Amino acid sequence: MATKQRGRPRSFDRETALEKALRQFWEHGYEATSVADLTREMGIGAPSLYAAFGDKRTLFEEVLVRYAGSYGAFGGRALAEEPTARAAMERVLREAADSFTEPGQPHGCLVIHAATNCTTPEIEQTLREQRNANVGTFAARIQQGIDAGEIAAGVDAGDVARYVGAVFQGLSQQSRDGATRENLQAVVDLAMRAWPEA
């Protein structure tokens, strides 16, 4: 026996609304994006937002998952597909330079920019953990390179990973400050000159 759905059916496309929320957070950061901003951009009322996504924090956490699986997925692909640690890290940075300056989307990285002026401790912690997890993933791939003899045995994988993370975060901020794709690719050229060889 079929059960009747309670309440009114949704009058909006959830995926489209989520994408609009993602772009709002990406452009303005977590703290500067209000529920009123979200409902206006998403084209829904506050009751619909709360019913479909929960509160602002819960919506943002869903946005982070969506971002990681779409706009931010290039890093994981590079780490998995490149044969050496150097090639993987260089590809991460080069694709970041391209992604962060892509026409038609906010510049920079949502995970980095959303933390700007953030005063919500739980969100600050979530974003910090995400950034540290990325550095940890870099370190693991770099350690594989050390173990394989691509990089000198005395090199500290964690130090190199933090260096790559610092360049990555710098590319994000520079893109928001108006640096072009070519500017950022030149930064990557310079950064890779410091790569520790075997």
C-alpha cells in the first residue's frame, strides 16, 4: 500500500539550490553569507531551506562535500594518477592555478576562502581539519616518493607537504587579489625549482 507524502512537495530543484549555495559561500565566505543571502540566491524561502538542508552550518557542511567531489576533486586525481610524487605535486599546483582562475566561477579555493573572518568555532575547526588533511595526504604521497628513491632519504615529507600547502593557499589568495592564470603558473614554475631531488 502506497503511503501519502506529508506536506507540500518541494517546488525547487535541490541540486540546483545546493549549487547556488555553494557559489554563495565560495564567493563571500561562511561568516559573511547570511541565511537571507542564501534564500535570495537559492530562490527559496527560509522554511524551505531549513526543511531541505537544515540550518546554515549543516548546509555548509553539505556544500563542502559537494565542492570536494566537484571543483576540488583535481587534487585527488593528480595524487592517484601521477607516477611520481614530484609529478603529482606539480600537477596539483598547476591545476589549482587553472581552477582558481577559471572564468565564470569564484576565484580561489572555497575551503581556504570560507575561513576568512570566520568566528564560528565549529566551522573554523572543520575547515582547519580539511586543510590539515590535505597536507597530510600530500605528506603521504611525498613519503612514497622518498621510499621509492625519487627524493633524498633525509628529506622530511611533512616539511615538503607544508611547503606545497603554503604555495597552494598562496595561489588561492593571489587569484582572489587579481592574479591571472599566467601569473599563478609562473609562481608554480618558481615553486617547483625548490623541489628536493634524489
